[in-house]
Amino acid sequence: MPLSLPEILETVRMTEADAFDIRTVTLGISLRGCASRDPESTRQNIYDRITQTARHHVEVAREVESLYGVAIANKRCSITPASLVADNFSPADFVALAETLDRAADAIGVDYLAGFSALVEKGTTPGDRALIEALPEALATTNRVCSSVACGSTKAGINADAVLAVAKMIKATARLTAERDSIGCAKFVAFCNAVGDNPFVAGAFHGPSEPGAAINVGISGPGVVLRAIRQLGDTADFGAVTDAIKRTAFKITRAGELIGRRVAEALSERSGQTIPFGVVDISLAPTPAERDSVGDILVAMGLEYAGAPGTTAALAMLNEAVKRGGLMAARHVGGLSGAFMPVSEDQAMIAAAEKGHLTLEKLEAMSAICSVGLDMVAIPGDTPAETIAGILFDEFAIGMVNDKTTAVRILPVHGKGVGEWADYGGLLGRAPIMPVSGLSSAVFARRGGRIPAPIRSLTN
């Protein structure tokens, strides 16, 4: 389906008051061929690969956003999961690699560089274990490096040993970044059914089956959808609401694909290497800004607050309508493609959590519908690692059984408790510390081994 400039300009005119932007243009970079027996040589190879491939990424993205008048909020990079390239590294070597990645991100000018990651759904290698051990120090000493660990999948089940190790790592990261409300935890995501073409941080990485490099786009657009629903009024039925969301998703997805393809074309020409366009991720991603809230969309549908009875159904309808509209508009839709519900980054979610209308258990129910599970949820700093592991297990079980991506970005804010706030500023926003059940998960969390994959995984 051809993409025309007049069509995009029409979309821009329609949405310029609604905080519409392209949330991220992410350049994925394969690090195959960078491995060496010598850690220092590997780090240098990785630095050179990133800086050579992405040296024009930010300038090209800025030129394209200026040409079309559509803001690109973030310019990012993702890389092959680091443990795949550096399986011979010690924890100290991985910390040094994280610092190298931070320097590379600074050199090319991107907001974040993601992929300091490990894929351990079925088991861990020495490199995987070393990376997880290195994560607290790596996240505490870098500014732009983001990390993830894939702990389970529908095909493999859930790696229980990895889940407990990750929970302990999250606690250690919270302690090391305590003076900044444990912000290191905001740069880490634990996954079930992780995808390799996700452009959003902190969970992005360039999957092993991806090409040498590719441009993936995340479109966002909650404000545009919000206006469309508000214009319908309170008497429109669900069919009319669904149609309005589909039409809006179609238009903003078309804008996202045009921007992504233009960036890929210009970057290929500028760099002298072929960098294809990958996917449009049609997730609705909120920010703390006014009119840029997924929670407000749920309120516009007729709920008093996010978390009211009916919230999960409203979120299901929103996700389905966005996917239907986006799939018709783009050649390749991928990534996560749904709705993000980060508590600290969405003003309506913040308000609902502050008033107690949103609980951890309600968020968990909503995660059976939305793309990402528990996202930017602040909890008391004294929450035991085994309890955090139990929360991870619950989310991963939802993803495993339902064959969908679920994730946890949870922040045990060191030294703070219920009734206090974690304040990160900027895109990460601020969040009330939410209560966690005091019931123990310790024996369950320490059992180890692997939770078997569901019968539905046997599809051969």
C-alpha cells in the first residue's frame, strides 16, 4: 500500500494538539563476528561495530522528523543479547562491557542502548550467569545501557533458577542505586516470550534471527486515540468505539511506517550498507505529559478510574482495535503491539494507584491483556527477593499459558515504604510505593528447576 506525503500531513494536522509522536526509531545491530577469546578485543570489536553502523543514525532521524514535521521522541539502538557474544566473560568483564556500551551510546548520541541481555528460558551458560551477576554494578555505573533477561517461554517453560537469580539481582540493583530511588531497576526487564524486534526500552534487543541491522519503529499515540473516543460522547456503543480506535490506529501506523522507511533508506545511503526497515510496533505508550495517557483512554470509555470493574474488558477492546487498525496500515507489524501500562509514566495510572484503585493484583489481571505485564511498579524496598520471584513467576505463567509476551519492570525502592513516592523525572515519571502481600513465597521460589511448558506448546 503506497504511503503519500499528503496523507501523512493530514495526520499531522489532525494530531498536532494531541501529543502524537513517533515514540522511538530504534536501530538494531547484530554483533555476530565480534566475539574473541580476549575480552578486551571483544569489547573493542563491539564498540567499533556499534559506532560504525550507527554513526549517522541520530542525524538521519532528525532530518526525517524535520522533513515530515512529526517528532521522533527517542533515537535508540539495540544489540544482539550480550551473553551470546561474550559467553567467555567473567562478571568483571561484563561490567567493563557495559561501560563500553555506555561510551558507544554517548559517541553516537542515542538516548538508550539496549541488549545487555541474556536468553535463559531453558537453562543458563556460564556467560549467562556471569552477566546476571554483573547486572547490579553494570546498571548502577552506566547511564544509557538497558538490560533484560528472558526467563521463560511457551515452548520451554519457566527457568525457576533464573527467576530467583533475577529477583536477587533486582534487590541488589535497588541497593546500589538507592540514592536515586533505585533507578537502576527501571533499566531492567524480565521477560516471558521475549521478542527480538521490540523497539522499546528497557526490553529491546536485536534477536538472533534478525538481519545484520534493521530499523524498528514504535509509534505511541494515546492522545490521538483519546480525542477520537471523547468526540464520540458517552452514548456511543462498543462497535462505534472500536471503529474510532481502528481508524485512528490506521492513520498513526501509516505515519510510523513512512518515517521508519525513510530513516532506513537515508541511513543506508549515508552509511553505505543496506539497513532494511523492520517492523512498526503499534503499542500505545504513554508518558507523564497531559493527554498522553492510556489510563485516560480507559476513563473516556466510561470507567471512573483505571482499576474500576470493567477495566480489563476495556483494555482488551482497546488492544484488539489498535491491532486491527494497525495491521491494515503496515506491511510488517511486530514488536509487542498492544498497550503499555507503566504506573509511573501515565498520569491517570498514577492517580488511580495513589487512591488505591489500582493494586498489584489488578495490574496482574490487566497484564493478561496488555503487551507488557507489571511495568514501572514501585514496591517497598524491604520486599524479600523470594516475594519478587513469586511476582515474576505469576507474570511469566500468564505469558507462558496464553502464548503472549509478559514482562516485569519492578522497583523495590530501597529505604522507602507504602505511602511514599519514587520520583525519577522526565519520561520515567513518579510512582507511589504500592503494597505487596506479606504472605511468604520463599519455599516455592527456592525449589529451582524448570516449570514445564504447557501442553499447547506441543504443536509439531
